[in-house]
Amino acid sequence: MIRKSAIALFIGAAVLATGACTPITSYSGFQVVEANPADVKVGEDTKSTVMTKLGSPSATSLTQSNGAVAGQEIKTVSARDSNLWFYMTQVSDRVAFYKPRVAKRDVVAVAFDPGSEQVMAVNTYKLEDGKVVSFNGGKTPTRGREITILEQLLGNVGNGGMLPRDDSEGLPGSRPGDRQQ
């Protein structure tokens, strides 16, 4: 009898242990409810029909305007381009204490004609289309002279900052034009 209960206890512990390794799935971004962004028709749909079908986009693109300063050509981000909409969704899994792993990522870019506001192109990008961008967590050194703590302590010696001034003009508590007697 004790042997059967020990086996049952062992099987129960094994089931609980394997249940802890079940991945936890999380969904973020645009969630497809009734219409899929890939179902948008080129040349037929407009901004208003896309907004009705899919709702507001996850993001809109930024436009770049070129300029010149002192003979150098520069590119600056000026304003939002309301003619390119992005619908993004991501599914990630996490098992126990490991880092989350991105299982699926879809980005649908819908481009509109600025004049007629009709859909010009619908492009779908998957996780495989993405590129890994390395992040550099280092510090950027600032230009300037590093001063030591001794220079900080003795920096004001001789400047007269600690001695009272002869004229009381401009001292706290005095009004302009007042004279001390």
C-alpha cells in the first residue's frame, strides 16, 4: 500500500514538474479580429476603408527632409508621413526562467497615394526579414578637461568668493539704491 502511494506521489510530482516547463505565450501589437491587414486591396481601398477595416495603425512613418548647413548636406526628420501605415504584431514564448523568445513577428506596411489616398502597396515582412542591430551600451566620452578633487577644492582660492565685498549693492536682502550707514 505504501509502495502504491509513493509511486502515485512520484507521478504527481513529475506531472507538476513538466507543467512548470510549459511555455507562456504572450501576444503584443496589432491583433487580427475580423480583418487581416494582408487582405487590403491595392487600388480599391482608401485610408478611410483601411481605418474602418483595421483600425488605427501601430505606427506611421517619418519623412526625411534634406537641408544644407554651411555647405554640408544633412538629413533631418521633419514630420510624420501619414501616407505609410504599419500594422505590427508579435508572439513571444517564455519557458520557466529563460529569456523570452520571439516566435513570430509580422509587420504589414500599407502605402497610400498622397493625392487620391488609395492604397498603392501592401508589403508583409516576417521575422526572417528583420535584421539584428547590435546595441552598444558603452559611454560616449565628453570633450573637456578632467579636474581632480584637489583642483575642485582649491579652485576658488584667491578669487575672493568667500570674503565679503565692500559694496553691498547686489547682495541678498538689499534693495537697489539703498546705502548702508
